[in-house]
Amino acid sequence: MDKLSAILERLGQPQLGVLGDVILDRYTWGDAERVSPEAPVIVLNVSEQEERLGGAASVASLLRSLDASAFLVGVSGMDKHGERIRELLSETGIDNDGVLFCDDRPTTMKERFIGLAASRHPHQILRVDHEVCGPISLEAETHLAEEIERRLEGCQGFIVSDYAKGVCTPALLTHAINSARRRNIPTIVDPAPGVDFDRYRGASILTPNRREAEQASGERIMSPRDALNVGRTLCERYQVEAVAITLDRDGIALIRRGKESRHFPTLPREVYDVTGAGDTVVAVIGLCLAAGISLLESIPLSNLAAGRQVEKLGVVGIRRQDISAAARSSTRGSALKLVEFEQLAALAKSYRVAGRKIVLTNGSFDSLHIGHVTHLQQASQLADVLIVAVSGDSSVTRIKGAGRPVVSALHRAGMIAALECVDYVVILEEDTPHALLHAIRPDLLVKGGAHDANEVVGKDIVESYGGRVQMINHVEDVSTIDYPNALHVP
């Protein structure tokens, strides 16, 4: 939890811009206890109505709930729904000077009818859309381009929320992305379904969902591995720095052009409504990048926030303390413990500067057993920070032979990260920890007592800079062989 708190503290209160389709969401609630005698339809006895900001305005609202400053660029109609949007933007503290109110198109409004029946949880039974989806006029497009150019000064992040309602024209998007790139402002794009992703070319990161990524790539996504392959295709085809594909129950797949890709699993949730999950992901990633937080740290936070969102009905504000609570409700800040080599090197440097003592231990941990857990608990008591290097799949196969590992590296690392005594986990693809030792310079390299201290791989490196190797107690008569299926994850 200390790592999560440190990330949240680093967020600050950056300024972000949001471009996209401004939508009014109306929720009509009631009891749905009977079928109409006039037709085979449900009768909804209305109890209340609520209106919320939707589309790009929802993203801006989520940023405000996360304590960021936000300005909105988009189009709304000069009608009663547009007036209500103006009121909600003001109440939420969103700068709406960039919203153009036009008389040539209506405000987009989505009305959801939600019924409660047989004392069960309320469910959406019907949605009615009021909208015009044609592209905005050239005059409106020029006006928004000028607003973006003017408002980007002093901005730390820029989000595009494209709902395919006509605001995000290819010309306007090209102008916005290029303007942000010239100022070194990260651009995060939540793409619309079924559109040509070429309009997003050059963005910092795209955040499509599974279906949108499939449509853009022409490839099916049946597993997280498929998502990683599709993401690589999208990165190269549209020259974006990264793609984060949201995979509903399967979490998020992060693909960075020219760098290692990673799948971030999520936790099982009681899902009431998926509305707003994508908006939440893009808002959290945008906030993090605007604050200088890396993508590798941003994605676990996005997963936690989106998980909190789907537990609610409709789009609700997610606060930083909600993200903390989501992590506390699981062991579950464990996703934040999984780090990559370069990220770990930077973390280790900061700990050394702060005078914190670092201990490293490494191994395959193939089929976790009590000997492994005891070893890690003892190692954690020797220093302030415990780092565990888990051998990659190909490395385990080379060292232990065909048929190993029993459990994949990602699952082995995830189980190790779930242990409270562990601070960070890194997957080590090399057969020796030499490069890792040079990078993080641990004060202690710890191995189990079954080893001879003089034979520990890397001992000479650790001792060359003043560190040392320490042997700890070994749990007798326990090994992976004794537990061939221990904690096996298929």
C-alpha cells in the first residue's frame, strides 16, 4: 500500500484538456413489477430522474473527481439539454469556455430506463438516444481548432474522447494531436468503434476496448496473448507510442512500441453496469501521464478505478481514496508490485538515496510451496525493501528441462506479488541475475540454506560494490517435486 500511496501523492493537480462529443446522460429510475395489458412490454413506475455528464464531458468530470483541473472542447446544441449540460459543467468545476453551443444540431442525449423488480438489483431495460451523428460544420471545426491551440499552453495532458457523434473529425484530430506533440504533451485517445484509426495517427496512447481493437486490426482477440499481438499491429500501423486494450474481465493489455508488452489481469468483480469503465480508464491514464507517472504504474491504477466503476450503476465520480480502498480490499495492490527492469532500477536508486536497505532473492518459484513462502518471509525481515526476481519461462526450461515450468512466469510472479512481505517482483528472462544485480545493487543477495554461499551466482558482483550474500534457514524435505500441482494455475 505504501507504493500506491506514493503514486497517488505524486499525481498532484495537473491541468488536462478533453476534446470530444459532449453528451447528456439521463437516468429514469422506477419499479418494473408488471407487464402492460396493452402490449408485451414492461411497465416502469417512475420514481426519480437524474441527469449526468456523458461522453467527453464524463471524462472531464471524472478528472475533476480525481482532483485534476480540466477544460472541455466540444459542441452542444442551443436547446434545453445543452442548457442543462452548461449547468452541470459549472457545478462540477469544469472549464467550459471551449464548448461551442450551436443552433444547427441538437445536444446528444442518452436516456436510460432502469427498473427494479422482485427486490433485485436495478437493471437497465431500455436506452433511448437523441442525436445527430454527422460531422460538425467547417466553421465549428475551425473554432474548436483555435480553442485547442489557445488552451494547450499550460496543459500537461490532452485526452480525446471520441463517441463518433461528429465532433472528432479527421482534420480536427490531426490538428489536436500534432499541436499537443509539438508541446510534448501526452495525448490519450479513447477511440470510437468502427472508425478508421488513421485519424488517431501519432497519438501517445490509444485505449480501445476488445471490440474496437478487433475492428481496427481485423484480428480476433480470444485471449490476452491475442490482445498483445493486436496491440503490436496497431502501434506499428498507426505510429502510436502505446496501446492499452481494455479486456473487460481479462484486465488490460499494454503494448509499447519497441518495448516489452504486458498483460495486467484484473480481479473478479460484482458487475452492475459496465457504463463508464472505458471513460474511467482513459481519465486515470491521462491524469497519471500528465503527472509524469509511467504507463507501467498507470495501468494498475486504471484497473482498480475501472473495477470500482463497474460496481456502480451509471457513471459515478471515482476519487483517489476510492482507488486506495479498491487496493485495500484485495491483496490486490499486488498488480502494482509487478515491475519491469528499467522501472525497478529507478526505484532502487531512489531507495538507496533515501538510505533504505534493499534485499534481493531470485528463483523459479515453480509451484509455490511453504518452503518458498518461509524463505521470502525471512528475507523480508533482513532489509527495508524485498525484491524478488522470478525466472522467465524460457530460462526455467533451459535450466530445469522440458516440462518446466509447471506455472507460467506471469502467474508465478502474480502469486509472489500477492504475499504481503514482498515489495516488488520482476520477471528475469536471463539465466543469471548479473544484469539485475548491476542495475539495482542490493545490499543483500539472499539464498536458501541448501546452497553453498561460495557457489551463489552473482556473489562476486554483490561483493564488488560492498554488498554481501546471506544464507537463510532452509525448510527441510520440501521442494517443488513434493508438490507437483501446488497452486497450479492452468
